[in-house]
Amino acid sequence: MRLHAQQAAPALETGTEELFFIISPPRHIVSDVSVLKDDIQYLIGRPTVDRHTKAHIALFRYSDTDIRMHHMLRFVEARAKEIEPFNIFLKDFGALYDGSKRHIYLDVVNKSPIQELFEKIVREDPAYIPHIPIARNLSVQEFLRCWPYLKGLNYSNQHFLCDRITVLSRNKGVWKGLMEVGLGS
């Protein structure tokens, strides 16, 4: 559901534990990411921790009291109006290193519009890297089994219009869609 100025944010379920603000790519990219996750599962011999997580670009998570979560939803709605829709271009893969763990992602070429959106809503954070996760928490050995395969793939000329922020809510450990907040006026 895309919200317009006169609509109220949906009511949070009692017991809502957390909100997750993301950018959701279209079906064809979601499908590509799912196939890549299948390939990695085959290459490393086990499903990854995020194997069934739908493709997304994470913005931030927020948890607090119900009243503060409602205030956060209103705040995000107001800030989203200040950002005009923009295209997101994807190309090839990248890796993040976290101690002995490795993470593989689909790289966003034009990071600055997403970083601007992030900074308007959250704060300036030079460590924020917009990306679509493919596999998280791989051991070094697992990473070395699948990285050559991914580096050999040419994933380019893929793009999509970012015209909304998707908000998920977590209640009793289960994530579900809460609302979509449109960008621009």
C-alpha cells in the first residue's frame, strides 16, 4: 500500500517488536537473487543463514515503544517526501569481511541517492554501504568455494526505479509487510 498525505499509517499490532525499513527491488531482480542463493547453496553444500530472505537493500531497523514507532513512521513519511524517485543500477558482486566471516552482495553502482535517503532518515554514516545481500556469514573456506564462480559472472545492465520504502514489522519473531512509503511529493 502506498501512502498518500491524507492516509494514516497502519496500526501496529500489539507486541510489535521492531520495524525494518528497506528498498524492495522488482520481481526479476528478486528472482535473480534467489537463483544466486541456490547456486551458493550448491557450491558450499549447505543453505546460508539468509537463504530464504527476500532480496532487499537495508536502510535501518528500529525498535522502541509503540508510540515511538508510530512517530518513526511519521518521520520517515515526512522525510521520504523530500526525496524524488531515482533509478538504482546494479552491477556485479562485492564482498565484505567481518573477522573470519565473509559476506557476498550484489553491488549498487550509484550509491549516492540511497546514501542520501539513508542520511535524511537516519544519520550520516560513512560505513553504510547500499547493497543487496546474497550470502552472509560464510567461512573463509566457503567463501573461497563460491567467490571465483561469482566473480566470473557478468551481472550488469540491471536497474529499477526506487519510488518507495518498504516497512516490515516483526511480531513474535515473524516479519511481515506493514506499509510502503512513497518517495517524492
